[in-house]
Amino acid sequence: MTLEGCFSGVGSTGSRGGRAASWSDSLEMDTSDRELMTRMARGDREALSPLMERHYGRVYRIALSYLRDPDEALDAAQETFVKAYQNAHRWNASSEVAPWLTRVAVNNAIDRYRRRKRRFSLMEALVEGDHDRQITAEDPSPERKLLGRELSERITAALRALPATQRAVFVLRHYEGLSLEEISRTLEISLGTVKSSLHRALRRLRPRLAGFRA
């Protein structure tokens, strides 16, 4: 299997945030994340697909929460797993795989955002997407759609204004629900830095979102 082949079907129309289960009949599902990472560190490309199957949805959500653009997030998620394969030999076998992958995903999202920021002005019109839309039995009214779109744009603009560390801490805390201790371990920064970054992020965001009621 080629490395590119691992991504076939990922992020297809109607399911950008993950893939339908397709490995239920595979023995790979009985293999631990650590075993898969160990195999990848030895250059085994076959170990990448089951690892992606387990973690792709979360990696995509992190990228989407940080980048606020579905297409960018899709590319970032795929790039994250390419980097995970390329850098598997750097993984500490005594550590958990999920936090390591999360760190790779966050760092990759930060790098992509910085590259995009250099290419485009922050004043460029926001790209509209459906990533903040709630899927319900009935479509919302035009008024609710307008409010939802406005809130999405307000949040997007507010997040874009945050420094990289504050943004990463905010995303992991409020989008992924990680504890402060988990964020500290994942980003490899002190607990004090996590707390101060989250406090500063919230202090920056509140004025930008003040007065908005959906």
C-alpha cells in the first residue's frame, strides 16, 4: 500500500469530519496504538491506515476548530498523518499515542495558519462554510441561519486574532474538552502557562463576542 493510498475516501462529500467504519472485519482493530506506532517507526505503512481510522475524526475536529475552514482542515488532517508516519521514529514508546497525535495536529494547524496568514491578508472576506451548522430534523429559519452565520464569522474572526498558544489552548479546552492537565501534557507546556493562556484568550474573546445573542 502506498502512503497516498491510506487517504482514499477520507473526507468524502457528506462526511468531512471522519469516515464511516470500514475496518470491523480487520484484525488490525485488535492492535494497540502503541503497536501500530512501533510498526510505523520501522517503516510499516500498513500500520498507518488503522491508526487513521481510530483518530482521524478527532484530528480533523482539532484542525477545523483552529483553522475554521473545512477544506483547509481536511488537508491539515491528512498532512498530520503523513507527518505522524514520517516522524514515528521520534515518538517515545513509553508515552500515549493520542496526545502525541494531538500535538502533531495542533502544531501542523499552527504552521498552516501561519503560512496562510502570510499569503493572505486578514482583511480578506471569510470563506463561508457549513462547519458550524447544527444538523437537525428541520432546517432552521432564515433568521436562525443568518444569526448562526454571523456568530460563526464573529468566532472565526475572534479566534484568528489570538496568538498561537492561546488559540491552541482554547481549542483543546472548549472544542475537545481536554482538562488543563491534559492540555499541559499534550502541548508540552507548564500548567501555569496553560492557565494563563486560557485566561488571556477568554479575556481577548469576550469583548469581540459581547452583545451577541443568537
